[in-house]
Amino acid sequence: MYLCRSCVWSMLLTSAVLSAGLLHAADLRPLPDPLTLQQAIALIDEQHPVLLQDKLLLERAKNTADEARAHNSLNVDLVGRLHWYEAGSSRFDTGDHDDHGLRLVLSKPLYDGGYSSSLAESAEQDRKAARLRIADNRSLYTITVMQKFFDIILADLKASRDNENMAVRFVRFDEGQDSHELGKLSDVDLQELENAYQQARLLAAESKGQASRTRQALALALNRPGQQPSVLSVPELDVDNRALLGFNILIEKALKNNRLLAALDSELQSARAEVEAAHAPYRPDVSAVIERSEYSRELGSHDKWRAGLQMTWPLFSGGQSDAAIKKAQLKVNQILYQRRQLELEIRQRIWGMIEEFAVLEAQRQASDVFSDYRELYMDRSRALYELEVKTDLGDAQIQISESQLRDARQTFQMALLLAQLSHLVGEEHSMNWAAVTEKTEGHPQTGR
């Protein structure tokens, strides 16, 4: 079965990359303990399969560029001929009836109707687009790692809350058993306390499993299977007192700097260069040719050396060139539609993020009030407990844990939203959100 050179190259490259990736994963250093968010982002492994896919596209584009450059290179051919002939009665030939020949042909295309230059331009634009897509994918993957990092912290906070709840339910069940033995508590009430404890115990077990799964997810995202981080440092995220820039400003930034839009622009230029290359068969091509020949039969028409210019002017191609032009133009139109669709999606996503940011900010203000209330409630419950007055101190502690979990979840949601918005406007990864927000003195107002 015949395989084209570029196909074989791609197969060999893919095999080599995958093999190198397996060896690379085994050589990675252990994760820091404790692990910070910045460390996790810095430890993103470029050999991760998700990040390698676009790099293979870049290698393919480089291979296409090499082929385009080779199209106008010097060609050297060795042409051999083995001929025997039977002389007629009117011929004067005597002896051997062989007419063998050997030619060394050097040819160099001088002009090919713009085909090679258009092909090279197309390949170069594809390389540029591949680099932009690699950068965009890397930025998206950073947000993925952020999400998985936050998931661990939230899972730990949830596990802490559920463990406190289980402890409180156990103490109440244990006290209920004492009261039941003294005849102060009915069987039904004791069963209710035991059921509450068992349900709390089940939730605590599920939370523990979730905390383990989120650690495994982060380890796999960092291409470190089996290296689950034990302790994570809670990041300080500057999301307070920030207002989003106006909708029109964000749209203007996105249309100017979004990497996927820029990649489509490069792919559009590549497709237009392919249209130009498809027109080349209608144009003449000129080549310089030098031949050195040796023959077994001496004839006046047999020249030892030949040099000259060769021009080919196509007259009829049977419609193949027309089909190639239409195919190339169809690709141009398809990319134009994709670009327009992406523009509309970006507008919709930015508007949705602005609305989501407003909701998160309202939730955050409500959470601040709720947290203040729970702190005061906790202080009162602790004071009553110290006075040996019946109190719901355990419930107050659970509510404090719930408040911490809620605050962390809202902070992380806002940080991820700002990171996604920064990604849309083509901003490199940072935690200051300067590309999409501005600082305010009080509660931020959403930009419109």
C-alpha cells in the first residue's frame, strides 16, 4: 500500500511524541507540598495530550511549508533507456542493434504562475494560525487547572462542614441514648437521632471521597498520575471592589485581540493563497534544463550536452482546474462564516458574563451580611455555652463552616469568570484582571 511522504512523517512524529510523553511523565518531579495556585499553573506540562494535539497541527503546517519551499528547488534526474532495434533491408546498419542511452537531467523551475509562492504563503499562514491556537488552548487549559485547584479547596471545606455536622449528630445521638436509658426519651425520638447521625455520616463519607477525586483530577490535569496533592494553599484572589469595563470596550478588545479570531484571520489568508495557487494551472511555467547524455548508438541527432529554457502553456485541463478553484473558494467562504459566527458567540458570551458577574456580586453582598450574622450568632452561642445554658453551639459551628464554603465558592466563581473574560479578550494569564476590570471604592457596578 502506498503512503504519501507527509502521511508517513505524521505517523512517525505522532509515535515519537507519544513515546516521549510516556517517558517524560515518569521523569516529572513530585508536586510541592503545600501546593499554591501559581505553582500548579507553572507546573502545567506541555507534554499533556490535550496540549500536544495542537502542536501536531503545527508540525504538519511546518511540513507543508517545507514541501512548498521544495517545489521550486533544483531537480536532478537520472534517466536510463534500454532499446534494441531490427534494421530494415534499406538500412546500412551492421553489427549490434542496440540503442541504449543514459541522461543526467538538471532542471530548475524559474516561474510557475505563482503556484509555489502562493503555496508557501498558505503554509506560513497555517503555521501562524497553529501557533495562535496553541496559545489559546494553553490559556484555556490554565483556566481548567484553576477550576480543578478550586474544586479541591471547596471539597475540603465541604468535608470539614460535613465532619462537623457528623460530630454534632453523634453527640446528640449519644446523649439521646443516655436519656433513653433513663426513660426520658422515647424509642421513636432515639431512632430519629440515630437516623440523623447515619445520614450525616453518609454525607461525610461522600465528601471525603469527593476530596480524593478532585485531587486525582488535578494530578491528571498536570500529567502527574498518582501524585495527588495533600495540602493546598488557599489563594488570595483580588476580586473585591471591582467593576467590569463597559460592554463596548470589552467587545472592542475581544475583536482586536481574541486569539481564535486571529487564527481564523490567518487561516482565511491561507485559504485565499490556496485560491491563487489553484489559478496557477491556467498560467505558463518556465524551467531551465541542462542535460548530459551518453548513447550506445552514434547518430547525428544524439547530443552530448543540451541546455535551454522550457515553457509550458496549458490550453485545456478537462475542468480539473475549475474544480480546484471552486473547492479553494468554498474553503474561503466557510472560514468567513466561521469567523462571523465566532464574533457573534463572543458578543453573546461577554454579555452573559456581565450578567453573571452582576448576580455573583449581589450574592457576595448577601454573603457578607450572612457571614456577619453567623459570626454574631456564634459568639452568642459560645457565651451561652460557657454559662452552661442550653445552646445550639454545634449548629452555629456548622453554619460558620457553611458560610466559609459559600464565600469561597463565590470568590472562585468570580475569579474563574474574570479569567474566562480575560481569555476572550486575548489577555495573557494574570490575577490582576486589569484587562477587563477597574478598581472601585465601594461595591462595583457592572459595566454596560
